[in-house]
Amino acid sequence: MARIRLREAETHASRLPDVCMACGEASETHVKKNFRWYPSWVNLLIFVGLLPALIVMLVLTKQMSVEIPFCDRHRRYFGMRVLWIILALAGFITVWLAASAIVAATAEPQDVHNVPTFIAFTFVLSMIVSIITIAIIQGKTIRPDEITDREITLIRVNKEFIDALQDMRDARRDRMHSDDEFDGPRRRRDEDNDRDLRDPPRRGDAYRADPPRDRARHRERRVEDED
Ligand SMILES: [Zn+2]
């Protein structure tokens, strides 16, 4: 399992190889997954307070969708992960409730005062085991390591998928170079498209470069010169 950085243009099905991102087999479908990410240091703000942590988290959270290719076996990849987490939590809570009920029902009269302590202790224990279980499931799942305005870095991605994507990128680059020899204008158009995706023009750029006020002033100056 490895990591891969995708530009925003590469998050669409047509720009990704037909290889399952989870297992490397031939893909059968694409699943549009909206990933969210915020820097992990934000979690430390919990120690400052829940509210500041939540506010910073909301401000810094970035999201990006990826049309992930999956084989038939992995078409419910993310749904199954959520199901496992729910089942694990339900399992631990059931065990904790059952153990608490049995202990409460069978406690000798002289031990009854220890029952609340036992229930609290086993609750904390089951929470710790639940958190570890969720962390293990999350740790084995395809997830973002970073999202910026233009790129997403995914980890736990199958190596075969990364190799296939690299081949696709190389083929695309070669095609651009061969177009350069036979069809200059189209290549330039492709490159322009790519450049646009890397650095989309912002509204107002033209005005910043040459604001209407400046243009008016130039015109005035020209008129003065002519006088
Ligand atoms: Zn698969």
C-alpha cells in the first residue's frame, strides 16, 4: 500500500486507470467519494477546548471528490468500513451491558457496593478497545493524507493502481509531445487547459493588471501629450 498525489483534474473517472484502487484487479465501476481532511495538529486543540478545536477544524477542513475505480468485490468498500465500525461498537456495548447485568444480578450482598465501580471500569475498557478497533480499521482504509485547493494525496492505495496511473500519465505526456511535432496548436491548447487547472485565472486579474482607472489616466495623458 502506498500514497499517490492527484491533481484535481485527475480525480475524474476518465483520467484514472481501470484498476481497482483497493486491490489492483481490473475495475468494474467508479465510486464518487467525497474526502474531507484537516491538519492533524488541530486534534491537539482539544486540550485547549472543544469549541476552539471545532471552529479551527471547520475553518481548515478541505474536501475533494474522487471518482475511485473499484472492482466488483470492492464496490461497497467505504460502506463496508462504516458497517464494520458500527458492528464493532455495537458488539462492545452489548458485551459491556451483558457483563454489567450479570455482575449486578449475581453480586453477593457484601459486594453490591463494588458493582458501580465494575460497570464504570468495564465501560472505559470497552471504549478504549472500541477506539483502538476504529483506529485499526481506519488505518487500513484508503484516506486523504492532505487536501489542498488543487491536489489530494491519498494513502493506503494499491501499488498496481499507482503504476497504472503513472503509465497513463506517461502516455498522456508522450501524446502531447508527438502532437507537438504534428499538431502544434492542439498541443498548446491541451497545455493551456492543464495550466488553467493548475492555476485557474481569478476574476479581477485583468483589472488588477490594467485597471480601468489606469487606462483612463493613460488616455488622459495621451490627450495632454497631443495638446
Ligand atoms: Zn478490488
